[in-house]
Amino acid sequence: MRKLITILFVSLVFTTLSAQPDKNSVLLTINNAPVTVDEFERIYTKNNQDASFDKASLEEYMELFVNFKLKVTEAEARGLDTLKSFKGELKGYRYQLEKPYLTDPNIDSVLIQEAYERMGYMIKASHILISCEKNALPSDTLAAYKKIEDIRNQIVNKKGNFEKLAKLHSVDEYSAVKGGLLGYFSAFSMVYEFETAAYNTEVGEVSEIIRTNFGYHIVKVHDKKINPGQISVAHIMRSAKRNKSQEKIKEEGVIIQQIYDSIMAGASFEDMVKRHTDDKGSIKNNGALKPFEYGRMVPEFEKAAFALKNVGDISKPVQTAFGWHIIKFLGIKEIGTLEDNREYIKGRISKDIRSNKGQRNLIANLKKEYNFTENRAALESFYDILDTTLYSTGWDKEKAAGLNDVIFTIADTIKYTQADFAEYLSSEKRRKSNTSIRVVVDKFYDQIVDKKIFDYEKSRLEEKYPEFKHLLQEYHDGILLFNLSDELVWSKAIKDTVGLETFYNNNKQNYLWAERVEATTYTFNKNDYLDALTSMAIKVGKKSKDPQKALSKFISKYAEKDSSFTINVSKAKFIKGANVLIDSLGWEPGIKMVVEKTENEFELVYVNQKVDPEPKLLNEARGHITADYQTYLEKEWVKELHEKYAIEINQEVFEKLIK
């Protein structure tokens, strides 16, 4: 947690300010390292939302800034920025920071708008699927395409029925038996290419042929209507799957009807859930299911649920593939505005194939920006020398010996050769694929081009985007600041027991108890021996004896005669407000009273004495003392750094900052 706070503090400190005439002027130097006006202004402005640039505010912040820079300077002097752990952590942060710069934000904005508009509608559609692997051999790909093309022509030319052809040819077993019917769905329910085809096809029409990772499809759209949103329902289920005997299904149907009749007669739906449902997952929630949209449940359940209109409405028994259900309507959440859904949509897009559109568009733009050129003839040499050893023992790059032509160039500086590509292909075994060598070569070539383009772009992020450079520097300095502060201040204060004790002994008057009272309480379960107990308590209290020793004698005298008699004693010191009972009795020494706490529990209180303010023991205030010790170590450390490193502030430049 402390580490996060440190990094966030540094993050809050840095910002970008509009360019000033003297932004590159040196404001100060620390250990001969210059710090510009621009850097200080960014820090000052980001940490002061209402930055006034008055002299007092600037001087106060300059002190904080100098101390921060001194600590980072010391961390670098100790080599903390060269440690493997530091580099790995910074690399992880950089990976996260790079993401927004490695996609086309304009495309992402279009995709968000597109997804939101699609979320507003539900599509009811059927499809026919002819399977074809993504990297299938050209002959297999052509055969699959010809087959789906022939099926589509039959439908479009009215020579074939979509439903019959789906049952006959579609390899999607779930929908084929229903004539290809998929039911209703909305955005993100289907793969992106399929979703796009469905939303771009008019009701009653058949789509063009589309390709997905599953193969070739054609889509027939039956209906398009407003999406009501997410519905919340509860249900009572009697399990009677359709693969069970008809007799069993009928029996459960009779039971579910009886349950329904009981509810209609006034029985509690929730009570019926607890007594009769077979859905163990929802029973603890009174039958409530997670909210769902169209396309998430089996059609029969979905249709009955969305037919309910008013909260509390209950459906008649509904049969599905899982059994019989009675559904209770709990409410519905409408789609909402684009802003309501923006983060949800962004999250779904990031896990969806459509996220590649932003990257593909960026790569296309970067190729133009960096004057990407390629020599396809140099690539084609690999069509003849690559073989199936790529999938077994590993391809031998020596088969490309003598091939040194440039395959592609980036920014006229990065030249990727045939030898480089041969090294890449031989670096590891590839997964076996039912594809031609030509397809494999092209696939790996595209992968390495994308990687090299992205790698080059990553190397230039600091140069192209100052805000990225500043933010990465924040994390760099923040990690160093945390690691060194933890070593010299935070963890040291906890581990350095000798130093902590010395600090405590030198400052114990800063950790005083307020005035307290010392009191002994006797808790017992019978009033029969009250007089004897009171007498014993007074003697112990007046002589300041240990009540436990006296109590052991008391117990041996009375408790042994009465095995049902129990008693406990407690002696402690209390400040005002720590014990309501003792505060109410007063702090004057002596026996106070017997309080009947419960029917068989009594408490006798003897106030021993008032206790003047005195230092707390180390263990009584360890947390407070440790925090103060950390503050002390911090101040001493900063003092040492000021003595160790030269600090020079350009007062003339500083004065120009004052407004």
C-alpha cells in the first residue's frame, strides 16, 4: 500500500503545462544535473490544482521538490536503477503505459460507438456454417467456399429452402437441427465478423458469405427489435431433462403445476423456492439468477421471462431442456446512455477480435510514416527451402545460407534480411498445421513485420509523445523513491529495535498517559458470598496486594464448598472514556458497588488509586512511536543529502515564475 501511495504521489506531482518562453531555462542543478523550468512547472502545477504561482507557494514547493530530487539522485548513486528487480518492475509499468499508444484512437472511438448502437437492438437470425480452418490448405479453403456459395445461390434464386439446407449441410450441430436458428442476440454475443454481417443484413434477407475462425457462414435475419436491456428474475425449477423418460417429465410437470397453484392461492414464492427447487445454485438467493440479456438463456425460458411486465409477476410453468420452471419478474435495467456503457464496452472490445482493427489501422499508418518498403521476391525464396521439419525437429537455418537480401526496411534505418528471417523461423518449433508452406511463410512474415513496426514505434514513444516520457519518468522516480525510502526509513524503523528503543528513551515524555484510575473488578455468578468478597477486596485494595493471590485463597475457601460458584478478577488502568461503568462510579478509591450485569452475573468494583500522567511503555505506543521514528529518520536522511550533494537554485529564473 505504501508503495502505491509513493508512486501515486509522484504521479500527482507531474503534469504538462502550456509552453512558456523560458521553459528550457535551467532553474536549478542538483549534483550538477540540470532541472528545467518546464519540469518544475509541471510538478508544481500537477500537485497544486489551484496553482497561484505566488512567492510563498513556490518557495514552499521548491523545498519539497529539492528533497524529492535529492532522494532520487541518491537512489541512482547507489545503483538501484541498475538492479534486475527495478528494471523488471519498470518494464511492467511501461508495458501498461504503452497500450493506448499502440492502437488507433479514432478506430477505437468508432468501434465504441458502433457497439453501443448495436447494443440497442436485438437480432433474430439463422445461419449455415461450412467449416474451414483458419490456415487451411488453399484447396480446402476453395472447396468450402464453393460449397457455401452454391448453398447461398440456391436460397437467393429460390431453388432451395434455408431451413432445409441448414439441416442438411450446416456443421453447427446446435442450430442445424432447428434449421439454423440461433434466436435473438445482441452485440458481443457472436464473433465480430458474424455480428457485423447480422446487423448489416436487412430483415428477411440473406447475408453475403462471411469468414470467421469457424469457417464460412451465411446469415438469414428474421427480426430486429429494440433491446429491452438486462432482466432480473427468480425461478423455481424441477429438473426433468428431455433425455429422461416421458413418465418422469410428466411427473415433474404435475409437481410444478401444484407449486404454481399454491403460489396463486397465496403461498410465498420464496418459501416454495426453499422447499421445492432443484436449482441449488440459486436457492440461497431465493431463486434469483444473475441479470441476463436476450440470447443468454434457452429460448423458452427467455421468452417467458421477457413476457413478464410488472415487478412481482409470475409466469405459468415453462418447460425447457433443463426441466420445468416458474419465473418471477424482479426488474429490468435498460441499456442507458453511451457514457453509462463506455467503460463496459471498452472492456469487451479489449477482449474481442475487433480490438485488432485499431492495431491494424495503426500499423498501416506507421508503415506510411516510417516509409516501410518490402522486397517480396526475397521472401519468396523461403517457399522452396522451408519444410515440415519446422513442426518436428526444428527447421535448420543453414538451409538459408547465402541468402542475405533485405526483405523489408523501416525508416530507412532498420533493414530486416533473409538471414534475420531464417533465424526467426529456426528459433523454436512451430505448431503443426494443415496448411501449405507458402501460407506458413506469409503468416510468419506478417507476424515479424508487425512486431518490428511496433518495436520501432515503442522505441520512439518518448520522442513522439512528451506526456508518455513524463509519465514513464514518474514511475521510474517513484519506484526508486519507494525502494530507498523503504530501506532507510520505513522498514528500518520497524527492524531497528535498538534504534527505536533509543529514540523512545530520548523522547518518552512525548508519549504520556493522561490521568488514569487503577481499578480491580471481580465478576462472579452468585451473590451468596458478597460480604466475604467485599471484605477481601477492601483488604487487598488498601494494601495494594496482588488480587489474584488473595482470590486463590478466597476460592479455596468458598468455591470448593460450592462447585457452581465461579469468580474472575481483573486489575487494570483506565483513562476517561475507556470504561463506562468505572467512569459512572467515580474515581475516588474504595469499594463502589455491585452491578448486576445479567441475571447470573455480578461485578464488584474496587477503585485502587488515581494514577498521575506517566510515560507509556514502548509496547503500549509502538505504532505511534514507530511513525515518529520514521519521521525522525526521514529528517536526518534529508539533512545528510543536503550536506552530500551540491544544490544551486537560479534565483533570477525562479523570480520569473512568480505571478
